[in-house]
Amino acid sequence: MNISRRGFLVSSGAAVAVRAVPQIASKTSGRRILTLVYDKALGMMRAVERVVP
């Protein structure tokens, strides 16, 4: 698998976010909205989660 520097940074950032989101979500109250977006840099769909008060 040939991964670029940008791809590595995006995937490692996503891994960190996966660990941080449950802690943040437990501290804040609100509705969580999951949206799928197409990321041109990755060439695939990506999930984006937002917390709306």
C-alpha cells in the first residue's frame, strides 16, 4: 500500500479523533449528527460527526 504523507496525517488524525470523541461527547449534552462527505484527497467517503446543542 502506497500512502502519502497527507494520507498518513489524515488517517492518524482520524484515529486520535476516534479516541477523543467519546470523552468529549460524555462531557457535553446535545445531539450528535453523523454526516458522510466525499474527501477528494483520500478519494473516498469519510464520516464527520458534529455535536449540536
